Amino acid sequence: MRALNHNHLISFVARYAVVDVHYHQCFQLVVSLAKPFTSIIGGNSHENLTGFLVNQTVPHSCKTQETEVMIFFIDAESYQGWQLKEMLDGRPFVSIEAFLTAQDRNEIVDEYWRAEGLEGAEWLDIVGQT
């Protein structure tokens, strides 16, 4: 996976959250750090998500009260933003499996847990839960 230019990226972890319908001018990437979650995207309910990329100005909400999710906001005018725009190709969102392999997704998760000092915790493994 190519490293992102951090000047055009904000990332954080949301823990056990319920977020009402909202939208952003940027692209948003959400990656579960443990269990699948539920989201409403563009008015449609989606369950058992392990992650997604949502297009600009698409209304969405998330219910992650049983897990933690890594959230990335990517500037739409950045190089990565242009890549994501092409990847979405006008769609409101794509599931994470459409553009990240299980290995890529697990690298994101593993990197977070290493940073938190929780590397190797068995209950964190999301491989095979797609």
C-alpha cells in the first residue's frame, strides 16, 4: 500500500460510537479494528461492514458501538483525493473489500495496535470476518 501524504489527511480512532447522519467535503475511509459494524450510506442500510470509502457530500451514519474504527479524512483536492475519486467513479461508496485485500486491511489494523502497544491480541483479528 502506498503511503499517504499526511498534509492532506486526518486520521483518528472512534471507539464504540453512534454517529448521526452527516456528510463531508472530503473523502472518508473507515476501517474496523475488530468487529463488523452497521452504517447508513446514501439512505441505504449496510450491515456487517469491515470498512468503506464514502464519496464527498454523501450523507452517512455509523453505529460502531461494538467495535473501534480507524477513520481517515482525505482532502478531495490532494493527489490521493483524485485517486479516490477515480476509484469511486461516481458511486456513493465502495466497501473496503473492493480496493483493499484482507492483508492490506490487516496491516492497517496491526499498525494501529502496534502503536497502542496491543499487538498480538487474539480478539483483534478481523481476517476471515468479511
